[in-house]
Amino acid sequence: MFIDALKNRRDFWLENCIVEGDINILNIYERIKEKIKDKNDKNRLKELITKRDDDKGTIVEINIDIHICIDNVEFKGNFILYYISRNIEIIKTIFKNGIVFSNSTFEKDVVFMKSTFENMSIFGNLTFKGRVDFSNAIFKKTEFSRLIFEKETFFNNSIFENVKFLGCIFENDVLFVETEFNGEKLEFKNLIFKKITKFEEISFKLLIFSECIFEYISHFKSKKDNNGFAVFYKCAFGHKEVIIENFPLSKTSFLLTDMREALILCDEEKEEILSHKLLKLKENAEGIYKEACKILKDDLDYKSVLAEYRNLRISIENNRTYVEASELFIYEMALLKEGFDKEIEQIKQNSRIVQKLDNLLSKLKFVDSILDKIKQHIINDETKNLAKYILLLSGKWIIKFYGAISDYGESITKPIAISLILVLFVFPILLPIISSEYLKHFIDSIGLYIYNLAPEPLKNIILHYNELLEQTLRAFFQLKMNINKNHACDELKTLASYEWLIRIISLILLGSLFIAIKRRLERK
């Protein structure tokens, strides 16, 4: 039947039957040569069978140029469409036109090694009970949907151009090793991987895992020179051995995917994670960013991206890669500040009093006016918006200040440098002269100072610098200043009046330093 269809260029249909025995490409090859041997069929034979020699031996290609539809068929034997002989003669299959395998069962091994699928190919609602090998195959346009693979499955060294995997279950090991995903995007959606799963040394442009479950050991490693983007969206990992390697976080999204137990091996980057970039772009995204946004659009918001930052940071901290974790935390804080900005803008749009308050704040002439405005709206529905606005605005500036003095607790050098400047210069030199008498005298003396006529306060400060520094250090390290006001100079008395300020600033800086050191030395 099949050979006759090939000979006469007729589409081949096989449905509602049981096929006993093996199907193998060597048998098909021999039968084609036997069946198509008349002189009139020589051209057809050349179309179906081509031979060429290379350094590996003789390559025989079976060109199947008819449409094939297999539906509701049970294959009892092996289904082997690849053969290599002792004298290194390789026989492989090229499907020139579309093929469909649907609603069927393969009881034993299935081999499509080195096969080429040049047109639309559909594998739908199939059960493979034996080993399946698609290694070194080429898929131009293929859909794998609702398939069950009961034994080991191999897609090693294969090339995918426009392919989807939908609703498949891999009940045993599955390997995609040195596989090339050359299409604009390749999507794995609603898949379950129950055993060892390996995507190693792969290359891709946009690789998407959407709502997939990985129940056992899972390894993902892209090639070093790969420059593609990857999305793990609503995925679940049920085993602690999950390794993600060479997936830059600036080009990888783990939105709504818990990665806290995963080992993520990536280079340090001074960039936001991919989800953060997409959140900024959204409707303005183009190219590959637009495709990624289409996948994530329903859940891409401030809270989900913030949760992703935290999960990734925990994962990286757990694996002792603290530099990368520090960078992530800085961008996490930046996103938190962006969230405050957006919420403030939303409140401003919905509240007239907040809009007016913001205008007043921006002009820095608000003290008297804000009291009047609050009195006018003392009890109404907008008071909640006002309170929330003030809270968010305060949070925004606190985070900004926190970042300036210590990179959100990640920098050790910043609080040390700032502390030294304040202790050695600012507190013992500037604070004592900040009194009305000395400040006026200092300002009036600037011109004279230029001509080497130093102002009197500075001369006095130089004379008493040791005492001023000692008392500054006592206050900075939360010890009580030891000043006898009856015998102290005016500069010491002025410094003592600012003891409260030194202590507050000291608590902030020393606290930031403590957090940074604790994160470096005591992270789990």
C-alpha cells in the first residue's frame, strides 16, 4: 500500500487498524527498489532515493514526497526510520510534505534519527511505550501535542525551527543535548517531566516553558555564545537538584516560578532582570520583547516581578554567590521605589487634594497652605488617599537615602567612607560653627579668608580639635559626651547641643554597616 502510494504519488492514509511486526527504513528502501524497477519508473526511483558520499560513508536518503496521515493505529513492533550498515551505509528519511500521526500507540521503540521534516508535521495524542529517538532530526514546522513518552526520549543534536510542545508527559528521562532551537520562538506548554530532564548546551532565540512541571532532576545549560532569551512562566520544580547555567538573568524571566531551591549559575550583571525590563516596556515592547510580553501579560505587574527578585536573590544567596545577590537586591530596591512612584501617580490622578499637595511640595512652599487644605478636607473620603500618599512618599525617600549611604545594605565601603568624613571633618569642624554668632561671623569673613585671614571660629576649632574629635567619636559610637560645661569652650558646648543629631546619623550608618557585614558573613 505505502510503496504503491509512493510510486503513484498518491497521499497515504492508514487508520483504524493494528500493524503487526516491525516497520523499518531498510525494508522500505529494499521494497522501493524492488517495486519501482521498470524503465518507465527510473525517474521516479531517482526522485525517491538519492545517494551521496561523505567522510562518514555513503548516505542514502529516502525522499517521501507524499502526504501521510496515520490515525487510530496500533503499532505492535518497532518503528525504525534510520539504518546504518556495517559498511557504513546510512539510510535516513526526508519527509517532503506534511505528515500526521494521531490517536495512535507505539508498543515498542520508535526511531526517527536524522530524519528531516520539511513541511507541517503533527504528532498528536500518541502513546510511545518504548524508547523514542529523534536525535539529529530537523524539524521545520512541527507540533507535538498530548503525547505520552513512557521510556527514555532523545532529541540530541536536533534542529528545531518552528516547533511547539503542548500537553505532553515524559514519564522517563528526556534529553535535549546540543540541540538548536533556531525558530523565532519555541514553546513548551503544559508539559510534565517526571524523571531526569536535560536541556544542555542548547542554543535558542526565545525559549518558553509555560506552566510546566519538572518533578525530578532538571539541568538547563545554554551554550556560552548563545544570546537568546528564555522564559520560565508558572513552572514548578519538585526536586532540589535544579541547575540553571549560562542563562543571564537580564535575558531570562522566572515570573511566578519558585526558584528558591535552584542552583543558578550566571555571571554578574549590572542590569535588571528580564521581567523588570518587560514591566517597563509592556505596550511599547518590540521584537523579541513583544513576544515575551504576550506570554507574561496576564501576570506581569509590580508585585509579581518584586516576588521574582526576592526568589532569585534567595536562591543565589543560598548558593553563596553573594556578589550577584547584592546586585539583584539593589535592583529589587529600585523596583520598590518605582512601585512607590507609580502608586503615588495613581493616587494623584484620583485625588484632587493629593494633586494640590504634590504641587505645593514641588515648589517647596507648602507649610501654611497644606494646613489650610487639610483643614478644608479634614474628614472625608480623601483622607485615606492623603495618608497613603504621605506614607509612600516617605518610603520612597527612605529607600533612596538607604541606597545612597549603603546600596541598600549591600556596600561595606560606602558607610565606612561616609562615617570617616563625618567623624573627622563634618561633626568636629562644621557643627560647632553652626550657631548664629559664629555662622554670621564665618559668612562675613569669607572674603577675608581668601586673603589668608582665617576666621576666628576656625582658629578656635583648630586649637580644640582633639577635644572636639574625642567627643564626636564618643557620641558617634553611642557613648555619652564627657563635657564639663562650666569649663568647656564655646565650640564644645555647641557640639554638645548637636549630640542627638550625631547619635541618630550614627545609628543609621552603623546599622547599614552591620547589615552589609552580616549579609557577607552570615548568609545561609
